[in-house]
Amino acid sequence: MTLAEATRRFVRDVVLPGEPPPGQHLAADARRRLLDAAEEYGVFAPHVGTELGGRGLGVQDWPAVFQEAGCSAFGSAALHCMAADEDNMHLLELVATTDQQERYLTSPRPLGPGRRSPRRRRAVVGGHGVLLGGGVRGDRPGDAAVAAMA
């Protein structure tokens, strides 16, 4: 089964039946359950490298998976690939140091044996680097415009 097919099954079997009524938000505990279920289905963080707890899907294969996730208003949240988090995680995976990846892309608790979960962080690119959760970094040589939180 391809990752797109697994995502279709996950959205159909887990996400759609658990969606809140129209106009209501997805509660934090419900999102956590969806993220855990995505891990069980093998579709969690498809865009993040396997060494950081994702599925390691190449950019060329993102559209098919993201389209399947988009069949639900909460599909991308359940897979942990919502915009702008998805591209921020991808950017950090490409240019961050190992220490920065550990700090910003992995959670303090593994979701499974040897697996770590990409964190949800909001990054904003500015004139002097990247703003991530309130701290700015990127103005020093070697920072590669990657932020460190204050």
C-alpha cells in the first residue's frame, strides 16, 4: 500500500468519523489522539525525514499524500503537515544544525521505540533571520538563517 493509499484509509477510517461538527474547533486532546493514530497508521509527518520521526517522503510525492489528507478539514492537522508548519519543518530539516533539529523538530517524548515527533513551531522569516516562537537568530555567520528560541 502506498503512503497516499494509507493516508486515504486513515482519513476515511479515523479522521472523518472524529471530526467535530461544522463551526467547532478540534480540541487539543482530540488532535493528540489523531496524531497518535496517524503514528499507528504509519502516516505521521510524511514530509519529515525518518531520522527525525517522519516518513521521509520526497517533495515530488507530497501532493498525492497531502491531497488525501485534504479530504478532511482536519486531515493535515492529523498528519502534522499543516501549512505553514509543514514548510517550516522542511526548511529546518534542510538548513538547521543537528542541535537545532533536535531542539525544534523533535519532542521531548518519543511516540514509539526510537521514534521522535516533529514539533509544531511557527517560524516567520524576517530581515535579520527567522523568528521562531519569540527568539530571533540567523544574523551570525554559520546560522544559516535558522532561529533559536529565547
